[in-house]
Amino acid sequence: MSRFRSPRGLPAFNVVGLPDKAVSEARERVRAALVASGLALPARRITVNLAPADLPKEGSHYDLPIALGLMAAIGAIPADALSGFTVLGELGLDGSIAAVAGVLPAAIGANARGEGLICPAACGPEAAWASPEMEIIAAASLIQLANHFRGAQVLARPQPKVREPSDPLVDLKDIKGQESAKRALEVAAAGGHNILMVGPPGAGKSMLAARLPTILPPLTPAELLEVSMIARSQARSRAARSPMPVRFAHRTTPPACRRWSAAGCVHGRAKSRSRIMACSSSTNCRNSNRRFSIRFANRWRSARLRSRGRTTA
């Protein structure tokens, strides 16, 4: 939970604890949301400490915790109202609370710690899947939260609900022709079999795969959660396996770009050479990296021509 102090000094609003750009901009969102809700920050020096200080903070999830902490510090809500709650949510300039990603894992973690959850109203049905006994407060604005903690308004616990897709699903009956492929999909769906689609680009693999859910029974909440977790783990594994392109490597680690180019020239592989040329021709590449890459590319080209019995001018 964030900690707040209001020491004496010139009026200021600072956020410390390795915040990224989105967390640093929370100062303006929180200030505007409090003013829109009828509250004003005191003319004092306010410091928001996002502990632990050595862990980077990113995302807009910290808007609502910062705002509620400030409201408790200035007496707008009871000081002990937030004890035993995990809070996350993004604030709008008008005091509304916007939905954020990752509410269900946050609810599962809070339930494991024996805590409740305060989240946006749009994320309440998602958080309710964590536990039927868990205390969940889902509000649409800061005013609703303030009224709830003061006893002027009671926010009911949200009920679990599966979110409906925003776009209508495409239907398998729209496909004309390819009867054998459609029959294979129907057999796989009816028997619960696996299916592997192989074919050249444009054969219709993605078109058929997009229409497969229309002939399957709806998934249960447990199956939806399992599919979501599998998809996220596969996305993380693919991101971990995929190397950083050379033309972008200079943005974070210029020496790695140089080592990669040098290694490609030493081994003399055509694929490595294409990477070297991509780095040397990139407009984002620094001049030093470009000159270094071009020099090694020319050295590789000279060695390649000498191996073929040619000479270079």
C-alpha cells in the first residue's frame, strides 16, 4: 500500500519509488479527479512513496490507490477505511474510474492474502470470479467510493459475469466451397479431436479457424480461465524466445549491436550479413554504429569475393 506524507514546505506533489511515465502522470489525473469530485489538495508539500523503492512501477493502476490515500490523509474518508483492501484503477479527469487490465489476478492474489478488493465498476464482474466470499467494492467514480465509506451509499457486491464479445462471431456457414475442410472441422468439434491446418498462404486456414468457435459449445468459466492462462503463458514464452532485431538493439544496448555485427562477419553467414546491412541502413542507427557495421560488411564482402577468386577495386 502506498504511503503518504505532507511535510512543511512549498506546495508540491511528488511521486517517488521508480515510477514510469504513466505513474508520474498520475499526479495530474489525481489532482483533476479530486477537484472534479469537490475536493482540493492542501497547499502543502505532498510526497507519495510507492514502496518498495527499488521495484519499478508502471501502468495506470496506481491512480486510484494514490487518490484514496490522499483522501484518507485529508480526512475525506475514514483513515482506517482502506485497511485490508487491495486497490487498483485508473482515474479520469472528471473523477470517473476507468477499467484496467489484470483485475482477476489481482483479485486472486488479494483473496490469497485474506484481503478485499477495490476496483473499477467495469471490472467488478471479472474480480468476482476470484471467490464468492471475498469483499469486493466496485465503484464508477470517486464520489461513490467516498459516499460508500461515509455510509451515505452502499455499493453492492458485483456478481460474476462472462464478458460478451464486442464483435459478432463469424459463422462457418458463410464459407462456400471447401466442403472437406468444413467437414474436418465439424468432426474435430464433435469428437473433441485436435486439428492441424497445413497449406500455403491464402488457402483459408485463418478463415476456417476463426469460424471454429461458432460450432463449439460455450466454455465454462473454469475453461475460460484455463484458456486465458494458457494463451498468456504462450505469449510470454514466444516473447522470451524471440531475439531483439538488430536495427532496434542500438536503442537500449549499442555494444550488443556491435558484437552481433562483428560475430556475423566472423562467421560469414548470409543471414548475419542481412542483419548487418539492416543495421547499417537503419535511419535510427547512430552514426558510430552505422560506420562500424558498414566497415565490417565491406570486410565480409571482400573476404567473400576473395574466396571466389575475384578481386575488389
